[in-house]
Amino acid sequence: MTVDTAPAPAASSSAPAASQHPRGRRRIRPGRLGLHAFLMAVSLGFLAPLLLAVYASLRPYQETAEHGYFSLPRSLSFDYYRQAFSDSGMSTYFVNSLIIAVPGVLFALFLASFVAFAVARLRMRGDIVLLMLFTAGNLLPQQVVVTPLYVLFNRVPLPYWMSESMTMYDSYWAVIAVQVGFQLGFCVFVLANFMRTLPQEILEAARVDGAGVWTQYWRITLPLCRPALAALGTLQFTWMYNDFLWALVFISDGEKLPITSALNNLRGQFFTDYNLLAAGSVIVALPTILVFLILQRHFIAGLTLGSSKG
């Protein structure tokens, strides 16, 4: 009885050598490395003013006046933040900004979702023309209509419990109405394009089950638009919260002005402590940063949805 002792055939030369490409290790392409470096540089460029403001707000004015803002710190403290919050009366102005921004965001999203649903999900004549009209409103510079709106709001009557002046002028309603009017077109444009990406079969199945238009809108389409609504809500809150033009034009009572006007209270008649002003600016920016952090997951999902679809 003989046993075959022939050597086993050699491994194919086409198989990649394990020593050349270790498992788990990825080659870093120079192009991707350069892209990341560019994005980091751009991010730092955008963050540089905020970081400089935070750095300056923690240092005494005498130190920065003597050594400059880019010098190493001798001492750091939060005294300017306490002083900025108390001297400017920010608690009152914060409430005023919320009174304007929160209803403005809710009204803008609610009304825009109505129009977007009609344009994107219902078969109606002139839907493209209607969408173009709403989008064209964003092309109109806001400063052009300041004078006509000022005259109009001085003539539109309101009950005394809504406005002490008996008109829309010098009331929060004037600022809210203008904010909603100018932001409505952008919200309609974004929501309509978002709703077009939703499967049409969902509404067809709802119609078969006897769902009316309101059910299709409120219980089916609107919950699916949560990422887009979160992204728009974050943007709208930031824009309405930071706006100062319309409040300056339509509100004469200093106690009703938004938080952006509180920074003006930190400027002296003959001298301005810019470190104190920087602390006030950081405090004013905190609510928008907080809103973004809370809605960050939905915000990013709303911006990137559909980016991977063919």
C-alpha cells in the first residue's frame, strides 16, 4: 500500500498577501486628507470670532488694553457675565424675544405646511405658479417695504388687550406678522420639496381607507415631515431671535424691545468696555446654540435626507 506524498499546490499568486494589506488598516488618500484639512480651516475661520469673544469676556479690560486681545491671560473670571446680565436687564429682553420668536416660528411652520401640502400632495391647478409666488417673495428686499408697513400698522386697529396703542404699531403682533410673512415663502419651498419625496402610495392607501384631506395632512404627512420641520424650526428661531430691524421700526416702547437691543444698554456715552460687550454677546447667543444642540439630530437629518437617493 502506497501513500501519495506529493506536496500541496502552492497558493495562487493572485491572492493578496496579508502582510501587504493588514486587515483593519485603511489607506488615507492625500485628497481626503486635504479635504479634511480645508474643512477644519473653514470651521475654525467661522468659529474664530465666537472664540475670541469668549476669550475676551473672561479677561479684565485693563489687561487687554495693556497687552492686547491676543496676549496670554493673567487672570480669567466670569465677573463680566454677571455684570452684563444685571446691567442690561436681559431677563426682560429675553422674555420679549421669546414672545416674538416662538409664536412666529409656530405660525410660519403651521401656515407653510398647509400650502406645501396643497402644492406637493394634492392635485390642483396652478400649484407650480403658487409655489413660484411664495418663493418670489424671498427675492424682495425687506427694507423696501419698511415705510408702507409702518403706515399700514399705524392704521390697523387692535383691541386694547392686544395693544395699548389700539393699533398694530408698538405691539408684538406687528413684528410677528412681518416675520411670518417674510419667512413663509422659504418654509413653503423647503416643505413642498420635502413632501414630494414621500411615497405617494401612503396617501393612496389612506384614501382607500376613507381618510379625508385633514387626516391625510395632520395624521399622515405632517408626522413624516418631522426632520424638515425641526430643521426649519431651528433656522427660523435663529433668524427671528437675532432680528432687530423690525422691532426697531415697529416698537417704540423700550420695555418691549427684543434681546438684541440689550447689548446697546452696555455701551456707555463716553466709554465702552468691549470685554463687557463681548460677555453680553455670548449670553445673547446662548439660546440659539441651545436650540441647535437640542434639535441637532433632527436638523442634520432634515438637511441630509435624500442625499443618498439616486
